[in-house]
Amino acid sequence: MNLNATLIAQLVVFFALVVFTMKFVWPPIVKALDERATKISDGLAAADKAKTDQALAEKKATELLRQARESAAELRSGADRQSAQIIDEARAEAVRIVALAREAAEQEAGSAAQHAKEALRDQVAALAVAGAERILRREINAQVHADLLANLKQELK
């Protein structure tokens, strides 16, 4: 065999193998590599997006926590104000009740004093009648003079 014929046959087989490889083997390999590159780039993009989303979520959580603290402080101060107001109202009500109780006690004392004065007037009237009876040495009819005693009471007031 001739070296040139072998070389040409090998060249023909080589080019046939190259054509076969480029037509049937190479496209699936390139497709698989492209798909893998796409998956990798998608994964990296998703990782970057996840980092961005995480940073945004942390920022939002920090803001919500700050707002919650402010709201809690507001509620606390509102409750403090409301409790102070309730205490002030209770004190005012207690002062009003004490004043009413004093007034009622004073009225009752005045009423008791009034009753005592009337009882004293009755006793004075009875003593006056008894004294007049002894002076006159005759019996005075108490029922006849009841009107006179009532008038005397009115005058003593």
C-alpha cells in the first residue's frame, strides 16, 4: 500500500468523523453546556435577588420594630395620662363626697340642735306653765292654753 493512499484514506475518515461529530455529537454537547450555563447564571441571579430581598426584609423588619416600639411608647404614655386623669377624677369625686358628707353632718347637727332648741322651748314653756300655776294656785288647763304655748314657741324662734 502506498503511503499517500493511506494518508488520503485517513484524511477522508478524519473529515467524515469531524462532520459526523459536528452534525450529531457537538450540538447536544453545546446545548447541554448552554443549559448548564443558563442554570448557573439563573442561580447566581436568584442568589443576588435573595440577598437583595433579605436586605430589604431586614430593613422592613427594623422599621416595623421601630414603629412597634413607638406605638408601644405611645400606648404607655396614653395609659399613663388616662390613669392620671382617672386618679384626678377619683380624687375630685372623693373631695365632693367628703364635702357632701360634711354638709350632711352639719345639717344633721343643725337639725339636732334645732330639735334640742325646740325641746328646750317645750321645757321652758312647761316650766312657765308650772310656775304660773303655782303662782296663781289654781290649775291651768294645758289644752286651753296650747295655742298660747305654740305662739310663745314661734316668738322664741
